[in-house]
Amino acid sequence: MDPRDGERRYIGQSIQSLGVRLGGHRKHPSARVGPWLAELQGEGLLPRIEVVRDQVPCGELSVAEREEITLALAQGKKLFNVLNTAEAVRGTGPGVAEQGRALR
């Protein structure tokens, strides 16, 4: 989440702790997330991470991720990890397969 406005900027899945997942994003940011992280760092800020859905069975993580991405896009949210809603619904495209997930 963007600490400046509280808006969610990335939705994903992880079986790791939130701290480990966020650390991975910060250490190895994707091409879309990297510039945003650099912008935040330039302002002395860090992104926030939160659980959107908890206790999702591992076999259902991808479906839950796509549902949350599709919902956010339908609400007009601007996410760094998805190009468009069609990709989110199909579960394809660089955003859906990218590293780092906020769902758990």
C-alpha cells in the first residue's frame, strides 16, 4: 500500500510472512514496482503490506489473487502488477505471474 494515500498498489499471494515478502519486493523489485519503491524511498517512506485474505488454502491462492485483482480493477484501482482486467480474469500476463503477493 502506498503510505501517502493508503491505496493498494499491488495484490499478490504468499506463503511467507509479510515482512519476508515485502523484503523480497524491496530487494528484487519488478520493473513496474521498482520506480514506485524508489519514489517512496526518495521521500523517506516505505510501502505498507497487509493481508487481504487470510487462511487461503495453497491450492486456491491463484484463484483468490485473481479475484482480488479483478475486484480492485473494477473499483478503478491502479495496480502495478496487472496490465488490464482481462489478464487478471484469465490469470495470465506479467502481473499475475510476478513475484510478491499480498494474499495469505
